[in-house]
Amino acid sequence: MTQQSDTYQDVRKGFQQYLDKKGIAVEYDIRNFEGPAQKTDMILQAMKATHPSLVLTLGSPATEAVIREVKNIPIIAGMIMNETELTKAENATGIVLEFPLQTHISWIQKLLPDKKTIGALFNSRENTGT
């Protein structure tokens, strides 16, 4: 997981509950990718050493790291912002958090109703949307 926030924990718990309801016995090894890059490398090496049957990633940084290092284990990704991460790997699938521009604007208007001017930062190397 990229974060240990409540949202990420809820998604993880939901995944576990689904497998439990289906009667699928699973041994979980939960790892958090917060911290420096060296820690991420150590986490990936330790994870690969356990020879998991499946890897669930939550968040873009965790997904990117696992896709970069894991080529022969199925990966299910969630809570990611860009489908490019998934299309790079034949062994990965998942759900991308894509929202139409109108949804973004609607939420900005709800959260900042008195604001008339809003700045937006754009990085053409990282942004592929509208």
C-alpha cells in the first residue's frame, strides 16, 4: 500500500472480506510503501522472497514499484491515478480512479464556492488526460 490512510485500509479490508465470503483461504503479507526509495527496494525484495501467488497494490507509487520489479506474479491494482501503469505490464490489471473534468470542476465549486479564479499545474510527462 502506498499509504496507511483509512481509505486505503478500507479498500484492503474490502478485498479481504470478499475473499473470505468466497471461502478462499489466504495468507496475507501486508507491506506499506511509505518512506525513502531504499525502503521500497527492501520491501520489494522481501515480498518477492515470500513467493506470493498474487500481489494487490493500492496507490500509484506502490503499483509502479511492483510492476517495475514483478514480472511473473499476477498483480491487481487499485487506487491508482493513471492507466499507463497497468498497460506496461502483461501480468497486471486493476481499477483506475478516473473522473470526468466536470466532476473535478463540480467538487472544486463545492469546496471553494467563493473562489472565482483557480490555478492548475500541468506536467506533460505525467499528465495524460484532458
